[in-house]
Amino acid sequence: MFIVVFLIMLPVALKTGDPVAAWQAGLAWCFVIGVIILLGAFVGPAIRKYTPRAAMLGTLAGISITFISMRPAFQSWEVPWIAFISLAIIMVSWMANVSLPGNVPGGLAAVVIGTAVAWIAAMLGWSGLMQPTAVGVALSQFGLRLPIPSVDVLGGLRDIGPLLVTAIPLGIYNFTEGMNNVESAEAAGDSYNLRKILLADGVGAVVGSVLGSPFPPAVYIGHPGWKAVGGRIGYSLVTGVCVGLVCFLGLVALLLAVIPLVAILPILLYIGVVIGAQAFQATPREHAPAVIFALIPNIASWGQVLVDGALNAAGTSAEKVGMTALAGSGVVYRGMELLGGGAILAGMILGAVAAFIIDRDFDRAAVYALAGAVLAFFGFIHGAKLGIGESSGVALGYLLFALICWSLARRARIAPRQV
């Protein structure tokens, strides 16, 4: 969402002064994402078959710990007198499986009690977190807003060239994350047809762009967490219906005005913790180092987001400050940018190489390292943008790594580890 808003639509809006043109660019971007996911549906099953589980779940754990859990954790600690109530209820009911009075669902209790505490504090004048006037303003947005098919996406596709720089990597990211999430669900005991799921995901993005949405759908992360607290297919169905009604009726602003965000954030923190734990619980014990390797690129990507955000707030950027000055302050920005580029793919490559090396399967380790060299050379991983030779230094490093593994594989006396 942030990418399409700030990297796709905002630059077009600033350049043309036309918000409609910006929206059309977002639609075109979403359409391309959908097409790439549809193509990925035909190669995803093969990639999943030959990639170690540690690599797939490890890179998901990296996403969940950083981009899903850390910001909610920071925000929760800013308002601990509400967040800790919700967090305690969630941990007791979801992690310890303790039934609440009346068998009230833990998530519902956490949100309701957290909301009640926030409004009581506001009425007593103890906190300005909740604003009654905001509720009235939000109600003014109530109304029926159904999606209408249009050809606006074609307007954006006429100038699609510059958008491909982000659309192609993000399309690959979406289908690989979808693949990893299906693997996560299977590790939790539920097997789904990956090809059908990716086809539905891709069609959703294409159809959504025709209906006016610049935001592609996704195979959502967190299956083990929702399953652990009792969520089944009915939960997903009701969630979809409720989200649809909230959007069609313009109720998003009202919900945000009535329910304090900090009462909901501990749920995201919990989901991130469960996904991170699963990466270790559902993989062979000896593959734990491979899980860590798969985590690292997402940590680097998250760190870069924080650094860029801080520099942007100060009215500057990494380029303006300079790499030498940043390094002098302990921020190895260029290395962080390269390591975190295409984080989910990079994590899968590093995790797979590590897992195969642990198993002494050096031939497969060489194959994945060679794949890393190709992906890095064209900027799909470890690069700030697409382009031939974009990360040639990293590509060379992967190539040398592959040669070392290939050489080791030729030494017959190194037997594969029995797992």
C-alpha cells in the first residue's frame, strides 16, 4: 500500500498535478502485479517443491517480526496502559488457551475492554487519545460506495514503462510470499493447491484494477496464528464479508474514531510472534541457522525503512548526507540497502543455500547460489532498482560462492548429511 501510494501515485500526482492520472497509474501498476502473479502460478509449485522449508518460513518470519510486529510493538509501548491490557488478554486466551468468562473470544475481549478503558479515560479527562468530535466527522463519510467497472486502467497502461521498475519486483515478491504463506499453512496442518491460490490472487489484482483499486490482494500471512486461536474457513468468510461492508459503506473512518488503534495492535504483535516461532518449530532442528540467514535480509530492509524515514523527517536523504558521513555514525547504509533489496527473494536464496550446506548437499547449494547471482545481476535481489549489472558486485560474490559449493560437491568423500 505504501509503495503504490508513495512510489507510484504520488510522483505522478506531483509531476502532472492530476490526481486522476495518479490513480490511473496505480491501477496500471496493480494490473501488472496481477499478471506477474498469474505467471508465477505456473512456476511457483516447482520453486516450492525444491526450496527447503527453512528458507520459505524463515523469510516469512523476517517479514512478520519486522514489518508486522515491530511497529505495533513500538506503538503499544507508547500507550502501555491500554496496550498491556489487550496484550495480557490475548496472551492468556491465545497462548495459554485459558477460557475467558462466558467463553468470550480473546480477540473480541481485548478490543472491547481496551476501547472501554480508552473512552473512560477520555470522559474523565485523563487522556486525549479518543476525540468524541472525530466520531461525528467520521459519520459524515457514511454512505453506499459500490465499485464500478471502468477503463481507467487503460489510461495508466499507456505510460506503464516507468512503473515496471517497481511492478516487476513487487509482482515477484507477491507470488513468492503467497507461496511461502501456503507453505506456512501446510506446516500448520492445512494443505492447499498453490497454483489455484496464486491464480485467484492474480485474477483478484487484475479484476480489482478494473474496478478501481490500485491495491492488489494478497495471500495473507499469519495462518498458524489464526488457526491457533480457533479461526477456520468461516472466520475467513466472515472477515471478507465484514471488510467488504466496511469499505462499501465508508465505515473505516468511523471504526478508527471509535476503536483506539492501540487496542488492536497487540493482535498483530501476537501474529508476528507465532509466525516467527513456526519457522523454527516446523523445520528440522539443524536448519535453525538457515532460518536465521533467511531472516536477515528483511531485517536489513526494515532497518533501511527506519533510516530513510528519519532522514526524510529531517528534510534530507541518504544521498544528500553521504555514505561516508552515515558510515561515520555507524550506519552502513549502502550495505543495508544491498542486503535488503528484494528481501523476500534474497531471504529464500540465503536460507536455501544455508540449509543445503548444512545437509552437505553442495550441488543444490551451488544451484541456488547461481540463481542468486543471476537475480542480483539484474537487480531482482540486493539492488535498489532493476537493471543489467545493477548489483554486479553481489552477483560476483554469489558466483564465487557457487563455485566453492560446486568444488566441494566434486569431493566424493564428503557424504551428504542424513536428515
